[in-house]
Amino acid sequence: MSKSVPKSFRPGLNNPFYFIRQALLRKVEEYAPRLTGKLMDFGCGSKPYESLFTNVSSYLGVDYDSEGHSHVNENVDVYYDGRKLPFENESFDSVFASEVFEHIFNIDEILPEINRVMKPAGQILITCPFVWHEHEVPIDYARYTRFALKHLLEKHGFKIIATDKSGDFTTAISQMRMVYLSEHFIPAVPLLGKTKFFRSSIAPGIYWLMNSWYSFKHWLLPKRQDWYLNNIILAQKSNPV
């Protein structure tokens, strides 16, 4: 099923974002079948995981046109103004919000809106980074713990069904090293770092070697999940707010 997800969101070892995207893909694939009926993908972007939601009857992508993220060539169905969703009460059975909440500065205003447009007992699946560098600046607001997400959701009329994590201590360290390598070190290499040939033909081989080594270390080392890549939360609308 995951083969229908765009390659950039299910990358191989030659991609610098291998650890975070493969781990997140596995979790979305695990939880997506729990969502049914009419689904709103809140902060949809290019809808990379749409094909995983096999039990929904319709899939609508909603996003906000911010300065930190370009929506050129993305599949946004409806834009909202960053405050109020343009839908009637109880319009959706399910909501999916992946890697979105960290960009919302007015989260205490948006969660009641999401609650409003969900049907009673509707379910919401959320993913949020716990460890990641600043991105889509200046629209980068927070890195939430699972406890913070639980508090926010319960505060705004949701009941937690499941909390989960993707990645662990060693994969988080490895992933951030790969981000530094690809986003900062390689571009700074004199002459080579900015050439198309180096970045398209040589760099992927370097990423493959590094990711392979880090994968071996991950297999070898003890596992801890008090530092990790992403939070995954499945919640249910329990009360209107």
C-alpha cells in the first residue's frame, strides 16, 4: 500500500530524510485505516498520504496560504483564512493533520474550529515533530511533547485514544546529523557543494553510506524513546466546544 505514496515521502537510504520519513510513513500506514467517512486533511500540502486512507468515503484537502510554505503544484481543495474553517458544523467524520500543529501560532483558536466541523465521536489523527530543525520560517511555532498535545486536545473537547512515537534516541541523532550534512555541510563545500552533478550524483552515494552505517548502529545500540522524531496521536471528539 505504501508504494502509492510519493517517493519523496517513502525515501530510500540515498535520501537525507530517510529516517524521519520512513518512520512516519509506517505510523501513518498503521493508523490510517482507523479513519472513516468524510475526511478533512487539515494542512494537506500535496496530500502525500491520501492513498493510505482506504476506509474513507471522501478526502478533502484544506490549507493556509502562508509565507513559509509555497503551495505551487500542490493539491489543496480549500484554503482557509487561518482562523475559521469555511464549513458547516459537524461536516466531517474524520480529520488528518500531519506535521501541521507546529506551524500554528493560534492553536487554542484552531482546535475548537476543528472540533466544530467534526461529527460527534469523529476521530482525528495527528502527527507532530518532536525533534526537528527550524523550517518553513517564520511560520514555525513549537515542538510539542505528547503530554502537551494530550493537554491541548483534552482542553478542546477531545478524548485521547492512542499516543505513539516514531523513531527513537539513535534515529533522532542520526537524522539530525543527516540534516546537517545535506543542508549545511555539503552546500558549504568549496566549488563542489553547489554543483548540480555533485548534489544529484555524488551526494546520494554519501547519504546511502551514512544512512547504512547509522542503521547498523541503530540495530546494535540499546533503544530509548525519551528522545524521538515524531508524535502520533489518535483522538476522538468527545464534547462540542
